[in-house]
Amino acid sequence: MSELHKFMFEGLPVRGMLVRLTDAWQDVLRRRAQAGGYPAPVSRLLGEMTAAATLLQANIKFNGALILQIMGDGPLKLAVAEVQPDLSLRASATVQGDVAAQAPLAQLVNRHGHGRCVITLDPKDRLPGQQPYQGVVPLLDEQHEQLEQLSDVIGHYMRQSEQLDTRLVLAANEQVAAGLLIQRLPLQGVANLGGSHAAADVLGQNEDYKRIALLAASLQRDELLGLDAQTLLHRLFWQEDLRHFEPLTGAQGPRFACTCSRARVAAMLCGLGRDEVESVLAEQGQVAVACEFCGAQYRFDPVDAAQIFLPTTPPPDDAVRTH
């Protein structure tokens, strides 16, 4: 069962989280398998993104979706992991062209240095005119060198956009997508992903955080994927005074769920316009739309399509006549 663990280092301005996505991640891959699946490097990256997005969502207090996107100019055009505040999640990737068996991040999405990492916070109860909070960083470090690990990209994002020292270790295979997050707490203020940049001690200068981040960096991929949470945390931090909270599992923990619906697809078709929809109907006899996240199929015949464009408000009273 997928699980999320939160823990604190007693007396230190450092917190941590560990996520292990098992059934939730396998559900993502199983649904995609119906459409042919992903190349192995894409699957690994998408699993790491899903684990990272879950950690980031659990790390903030925000009533809305956290959406992590990687996009660029390689065969992986777009990868998306979306996590709701209740930790329900979904993920998808768009691939065009061949992917080498061991393709690194740069080859997948950043061949010419144009790749981007985007984190979006989309409020559930958005006010009129309110825009989602969005942060964008290139897949490059401070020296404009290409970053080869998603964990380094997210860490770079947190330092540049959120002013928070953050260390991530991520890994994924066909059975598990897992991640460990270590973060220095601001000495005052709140977490910045909500849009406020709190004043805190100088980035990269807290010795307690640096020590614990170094321990986290020693974690090996096989350990992260294969060890249970208690064993892993004990191996890494056995000399630290660790306060471990009750893990989130089941209905309170990470799990796959898709927010697609026939009504949302109809709204999307309405946005395309009547001419575009009627063109598809003339050619194919129906409009068929598949959700890229869960694989659900939505089909609209000519009658269904016509109803999409019916007025949604009743006619005025003086337009109604009784004969």
C-alpha cells in the first residue's frame, strides 16, 4: 500500500518526508499500458516526478492541485504529475520519437538547453480573475550547466524560487516510485510555495541541515526502492533524535484518482468550437476523446455533440409564446 511518512529532527530546523508509491504508481502504469506504455526512461522519470509532486504537496498547506511539469525539446515533450490536497494523484507523459534505453534527463527533454520545470498551484476555490501561482526554472544550474537528475532540478527550483534549502532523493521502477525530502525550516515565516518568500537564515549556511542533507544524499537507489520506511530512516539517521509521525496510508494517503469527467470533456469540445467538432463528426461519425491520465474513453455522437452547443440559460419570458 502506498504511504507517506513525515518526521522532524528534534531541536533542529529540519524536517523530512518519505513517500513510497506502490499500488498508486502501479495503477498509473497499468492504465497507460492499455495505450502501449512508456519507454523505460520515461517511466522512471514520470515515477520520480509523481513521488516528488506528492512530497511537495504534502509539504505545504494549500487547498488546490499541485502540478509538476517537465517540458522541452527532446522526444519527451511533456511530463505531468498532479497531486490534490487529499494526496490523490495522477500522471501522464507525451512522447514523440525514439527514446534510447538509458536516455538521461538532458537527452529526454533538454537537448538544446530549452527544457523547463514548472510547478503550478491551482486553488480549488479560485476567485474571479485570480491566476494560479506558477514558478518556472530551466533545467540548468547556477553555472548554466545541464542538470542530469530530477532531484537536482527540484532542489534548484526550491532554492531559486522558494528560498528554501531542500534535498531530494528520488527513484522509480515498475513496482515502486519513492522519494525522500529533507528541508531546512525557515527560522521565521511560512513555507514559500504558497507565494510568500519568508525571511530566514542564509541559504546553504545551516550546519544541521547540511549534515542531515549529506546523510540523505548517501541513500542508494536500491535502498530507497527496496527498504521499508522504518528500516530506511534508521539506517540513515540512527544518530539523530527523530520524531516520526503516524504514516498516511489508504484513504488518507497517496492513491490514484483521476478528475476527468464527461462534463469536462464536453466543456473542452465547446471551447474548440462548433466548426471543429462538426468537422470531426463529418469525417469520423463521432468525436472520441481518451483521457491521457486514466485512459477513460468519452464518445459523442452527432446528437451528443449538438447538445454541447445548446444555450445554457433559458430564453427570456417574452420569448415564450403559448398557442
